[in-house]
Amino acid sequence: MALFDENTTIQPAPRQRMSRRALAGVWALAVAMVVLLVITFLPTSYVIQQPGPVYNTLGSATNADGDEVPLISVDGAETYPTDGSLDLLTVQVQGNREHTPSWFELAMAWFDPSKAVLPIDAVFPAGQTTEQRNEESAAMMVDSQQEATAAALSELGYDVGATLSVHSVVEGGAAEGVLQEGDLILSADGQPVTDATALRKVINDGAGAAVELVIERDGAQQTVSVTPKESTADGKTVWLIGVTLITDYDFPIDVTIQLNNVGGPSAGMMFALGIIDTLTPGELNGGEQVAGTGTITADGTVGPIGGIRQKMWGAVDAGADWFLAPDDNCDEVVGHIPGDLRVFSVKTLDDSLEVLDTISDGGDLDALPTCTAR
């Protein structure tokens, strides 16, 4: 029996032609892929802000030599055991003026609630290099540690002296050629000033008028005049003399804070709480894990910080149950609290201590201030 007729020729089926609509779809997809590939490598004008490392002020950190050391250590006074954590939060910035994130990375970050896409000018001011920004951030960290130590020791009844000095003069700023690095600023328009907050108030109250400063340089006092320049910060007009400042204190005991490769002033409040816990019996936090953020001044005033939404995500990732937020940041907090994190609003160091005392004693947390929309 034959399976095939060897005299039969088999004709292949006619090839189907692609419809115009299908062909157009293929070309559109190809063009889209090419465009996506091209824009992936095009420079952008944005950076990504995301949660950074979390540090327990009651724990340890790695110093510049790579050794693990206590984050806060005290010499000259009795210290006490601590437990739990008082976590300070940080943010990381992905990208800089020399290397910005790709459009693809920006798109991914846009849909991630723990990240924020920001204009590069909001993080790296025009004319400022990454190196200059890092130097300024490091100076603010040093100042923050000093302010935190002063606030903590003052809270505990110690007497601290204060002197305000010029850390650096901004090129092209109002004070260029008038003030020098190391100048001590004693008064402004006749008012004694011992911290940057007091000096800024005098300058801004003058609304652009020349400020008369009494300074000490090389051991001798002299009077100089600086006319501030107008600027804008957070949509508000401010007046700047173009200097970075450091307040030095005459502390009766030695407090050392070891935190490498972290800059900015936003850890001040948590530093102060860590110092107080170290110098007082018992556990300030009741042995619980509490996170927080906020600048602080020597008088205990807690100020706003940047990146609070990313810091709340960092607190959740670290396992914190409670979060201390500066009252001035509350508008950014409302509606953006991740997970089951419980956030309390604080204006002063005393407010923060009250929250910790309530947590420690198992008191009425509902009676404490929280963030509300304004």
C-alpha cells in the first residue's frame, strides 16, 4: 500500500500578508523602544531622595578608622545603662550635578511612596559643587552635635557658655571681604548673639537693612557693617549675609558623638535625647524602639527638616513603633504615614521627653499632640 503518490506535487500555502494596522503597530512599538532606549541615557534635571541608614543613638557606629565605637560617649560624669533604641533617621540622594539618575530610574522612583523625585536645584543649588555641598553638610553636622549637647546638658541643669564664630564665608556673599573665617560675632545691632538662630532673627527683622556687627578677630574687637542679600527659602523671603556659622560651648563635661559620613543638622534632637538617656538612671524610652528627627537649638527648640516622608519609611523598615516629628513638618506627615507607625508632633525637647515618658510609663498616648492638617 502506497502512502504518497509520487506524481503529486504539494503546493505551499499562500503566505499571509500583514495588515496595515498590524504593521503600523509593529513600527510604533519599535519606535517606542528606540525612544525609551535613547531617553534612558539622556541627562535629567532631577535627583531621587530615598531612605538612608538608621542609627541608634544609644548604640554604636563605625568611626573614620573603621572601628565600632559607641555613638555617644561621655567623660567626666557618671553614665547609666540604656536599652531599646532612640533611632535617628537619614536620607540618601541618588544623583548629583555630575551624574543624574536616568529617566527610567526617575519613573521607577515616581511610583515608589518611599522615594521622592526632586529638581536638582532644590538639593544642589546652582553654582555649588558636590564637594562644597558635602563640606557645608559636614559643618552643619558639627554644629548640630554642639547644639544637641548644649540642649541636653542645659536640660540636666549644667551651665554652658556659648560663642558664635564664622566657619566659612560664601564666595560672592554679602560678608565677603568683611568677615573672615574664625571671627567671633559678639553682637548684632546692639543685641548680644550666642547662636545662629539669634543672629538670623536680627538680620531678617532688618528686612535688608545693613547690620552692625561687633566681632572679635585675633583677640581684638572691632565693628563692621554687612548689608544682607535677599533670597528665597521654602517660598519665603529671607535675608542672608553669606556665612556659615558654628556655636562653640564651654561644656563642663566631655560628650563625644561618633557618626561617620553623615551630614546635616536633622539629627540634633535625637542626639540630645541620647545624651540625656546616657546621663540619667533608667531607660528614657522604657526599653522600646523609638525613632525621630528634627534640628535642635541650645534652648531646646526643635526645628523642621527635609525628607521627613523618607525618614518615616526608614523608621518603619528599622522596626520602630513610634516616631517623633517636628511640628513644623506636620503638613508633610498628614496622609503619608506608612504602616502602623505612630507619629507624635513635638516643638521642644521637653515635648519629646514627655512622649518618651508616656511610652515608658504606659500612659495615655492619645493625649499627646499628633500631626493634623493645617
